[in-house]
Amino acid sequence: MPAADVALDRTLAALADPARRRVIELLLDGPKPAGELAQAQGLSAPAMSRHLRVLRTRGLVAAERGDPVDSRLHIYRLRRGPFKRLRSWLDDIEDYWQDQLSAFKAHAERGARGRRT
């Protein structure tokens, strides 16, 4: 399997969990600390930490130190790369269906013309 497909599989697997998709949605508004993400979902800190670890290892989010005094505080933000690959794959699927619909339309129009004569 090509490396790009493995990366896409890992992205899709990470996004299969509703809590992780919600993290992505929350980060669309901008970077946030883990505690804020956990609170927004009503999750414990350890549960959120597990979700963030999956998102981080899949490259979907990045963590940066948010406080120079407290190295445990991290701010999370979205990373573009995996989403670009996902968008590209979805565009390929959309192109396929557009081609199928165009072919069906042409077939239906040929059939309609044949019935009129």
C-alpha cells in the first residue's frame, strides 16, 4: 500500500471517533488548551489526553507549549497536511460520481431522443 494511502487510513481512523471529530471542530475557531477542549466536551483530562495523543500522532493537530512557566500546559492547533490529503481523496471520489452522473444523463438523453421519433 502506498505511503499516502497509509496516511489517509490513519487520518480516517482518527476521525472515526466522534470526540476526536469534535476536537477538530472546536479547533476550527483557533488554538485551544487541552483543558478547554475537555471541558467543552465534558471529558476528563485523561480521556482528552488520549484523544489528543491520537490526533497528534496522526498529524492532525500540533501541540505547542502555552506557558513558559508550566511546561505541562499545551495549546493545540490544527495541521493542514492530513486534511489536504483527505480533501484530495474526497475530490477524486466526487469526480468519479460526476463522471457517472454525466454518463447517465447522456444515456438518458439518447434514450429520450430515440423514443420521440
